[in-house]
Amino acid sequence: MTVDQTVTRRGRAARVAELAARKTADQRPVRPGMVGGRYQPLTQPEVERIHHTVLDLMEQVGFADAIPSMVALVTAKGGRVNERGRLCYPRALVEDIVAGAQRSFVMPGFLPEHDMEVGGSRVHTGTGGAAPTVLDFHTGHYRDSQLLDVYDLARLVDTLDNIHYFWRPVVARDTQTTLDLDLNTAYACLAGTSKHIGVSYVNGTNCRAALDLFAMASGGESKWRARPFGSISCCHVVPPLRFAVESCEALEAAARGGMCITLLSAAQAGATAPAALAGTIVQAVAETLAGLVFVNLIDPLCRANLGTWPFVSDLRTGSMTAGSPELALVVSGCAQMARFYDLPGSVAAGMTDSKLPDAQSGAEKAYTLALAANAGSTLIMESAGMHASLLGASYESYVIDNDILGAVQRTVRGIEVTDETLSFEVIKSVVHGEGHFLGEAQTIERMKTDYVYPGVGDRQTTAAWAEQGAQDVRERARTQVRQTLATHYPEHLDPALDAKIREHFNILLPRAAMRPSDRW
């Protein structure tokens, strides 16, 4: 290497460091809420046919097992209970509710730096699920998931920039009652991350108890209502077209208590929804709109999203498949329907049927995420960590999937075409000058603002890779997991408020587990 080359490289390194130091959040190559929607699996006439079929289904077939408060609210606005006892929704009511629902709102983090402006086609990616097992980090075998897993996974996600919010991903199977399960899950999520959190609640009683816990953590109910950092993920229906009574009671409690709401329909194409994908979309949209009518009749300002989460059957066995191309298509279609209504929507994508963080896992996660994100889904749930058709979660996968999410988010951002980026003058300058673009100011600037780099993905030469231990991506992810969980113990929850919470609620997460120890 010549002296001139050395100086040039050192000068370039200095310029890169300077640019990195002054780069703001808005200059990052990927960030929460980038606008998607360029991918449209449905034509406009197809969207409208789905919409009209949805309205026909809600008006002519209706829903079984509506709770009394729902019946009272809907029938007061022109709905009816038909001869089969099913609650039917007039088209005009559904259209009025859709027209008046909140189109854009903030889903706050516990800390404002994690606030999410949801609506339109602004894409956010986060966790989710109710996996009963975890791929044990130390043994490499699946075991029952525990409360500590909820807390540890929250801590891990707290450090991963491309995972924007934390929905409970696993079930705390070491709790004894449903109240202990719901409250301790909510507490573990809250204690583990300052990002927006989401939990499911078994019934209205448990949801109201969680609302009390969240108000206490906020410093009072008015502060909670101003910044509701927690959501309910509510399966208010048992597909096809039947309400889940206790979940509807939880939904009502959440709407009255100011929680952000995911109105969740999770039918399975070929089992609890039609095998025809268009029919699955129709059913999912109808089921979520029924929930939207209910919560908006309770509170027209409620922060609700259409949680169209249809899954897909492997029709050879009837079992669910989480990583199929059909799932990628159907959730993208659902995202397009939410955009048609101009309402925030959520889908489930980024899951795999593989049991390990392997090649199958990466492929299934990548193509389902890429389609869902580019279709403009507001919230993509289950987008990290989920394995075994949602029956398992892997610590390493959260780190690996954070890389995948960054890459997918970069495709959502797309290619910027301006006078500057067309680069006529830059090309002319290089052609008449050094003959390469490495030292150009544009290259240095856009290195940090336009390009995404993997955290654990490998781009070394084979020689350098071999020299450094020839690790695969899972091994590199394990190193990051271990380092993070040994040291990162968030402290955003005020100790005095935490003590008050522990006085009032049966918190099972030991304080000793919430500080550095030999666990990791």
C-alpha cells in the first residue's frame, strides 16, 4: 500500500466516523414507520368485491354468541338478532363506523422515544405469539416456557432496533391461575422493555386488573390514559363468525379503560376459514370489523387496529403452517384491505415451521415478511423469534430476525429518485477524475443513510471467516444473546412505583432475577 493510499483510507475512515457521529434518527437507513404499500396482490375491483362480500356476510349471516352489552349497542344502531340468534350488522352501520374510526394514532412506548405513529401504510414490526415452549438457550432442547422467559425476551428485544414493539411471545406456564398469568405477563413485559407492550387477557376481570397495574406504573389513571403504553391483543371471535364470550368481556374492559386494541381474528384457511384464500380474507375482515363496531360504539376515539391474522393449513394433514407462500399472500391481501378502509391493520408474518434457526427458518421468515411489509401492513406481529408453527420460540432467532427485519424494512423504503440521487454530476466527476466512487462525498454520506448492514450476518472473506472461528449465524447470535442478557437490565420503571405494584399485586418475578447474576 502506498503512502497516498494510506492517507486516503485514513481520511475516509475519519469522514465516516464524523458522519456517523452527527447522524440523527431521521437519517437512519431504516426506522419505524416507513411507508409501504407498493406491493398490491389484489386489483381494485377484487378489493371491492371482497368488501361487498364482507358486508353481505355481516348483514345476512351475522355472528353467534354476542354478549348482552354488544347486542344492546349494535341493535340500538339498527342491528338485529335473527331467527338463529345471530347478531347481524346493517351495511350502513358498518360503513358509518369505518368512516368515523381513528385513522391514525400514537401507540406510546413507556418512554416517548419508542412512540409509534400508526396509520396509513406506515410499517412497524414487532413480536407476538403464545408459544408454550422455548428452545432452551443452554441445553438446545425445547422446554415449557416460563415467566422468566417473558422477561428475558423483553430485555433482549429492548436492545434490537428493528423490533419496534414487544407483544408477549410465550406463555408463562409456571403460573397457577389465569389472573397470575395475565398480571405477571403484563408486569414482565413492562419491566423488560420501555417499548410499547401487548398482552392477551383471559377475561374482563383480568384486563381491569392489568389496567390498574398500568395506571399505577404510569403514576395515575390520567397519565395512563394520556399515554397508554400497553395493548390488548384480543381474539374476540372463535372462527367462523362466533364471538368468544370472555374475550369480548376483556375487549369491552380494554375499550373502556383506554388500552390500545388489536381486534384479532386468527382463523386457519382450510380448517376454520375457507380453503379459498379470497374467502379467508373475507372472513377475517368481517370478524375484525365486527369487533371494530363494538369498540367504537363504546368509545369512538379508541385506538384500535384490524388484526386480520389468518393462518393457513397444510391440507395434507390439517395442521397449521406458519411459513407457507399462501400465508404470505393472504396476509398481504389483508394488509391491502386495511389500506382500502384507511384504517390501521395488523397481520402475522415472519414465522416458520422449522424448529431451529436454520435455512428453512430464514427463507420462510424472509419471504412472508417481505410481502407483508411491502403490502403496507401497519403492524406486523410475530415477526421475530417464532418457530415450530408458533409452538416454540428461540432466543437466537430474535437476534437473527432483527437482521432480516432490517433488510426487509430497507426494501420498504425503496429507491429514492431525485436530481441528486440520479448522480449525473457525480458520475461525470469520477469519470474525469479518480475513476472510482469510494472516496466520493456522496458515497461517504450515503454509506450511513442508505445502506443497511447486518449485525450477525457474515460478509467476510472465507479466509477471514475461518480465521475468526468459522462461526455460523446462530453461533454469532448466541454470543449477542449471552452478552445482552448478562448485562442489560432496564431501569425505566421507577423503584418506588415498582414497590407499590408489588404491594398491590401478586408479582411472581423475583427481584433477584432482575439484576445481573450467574443466570446468563
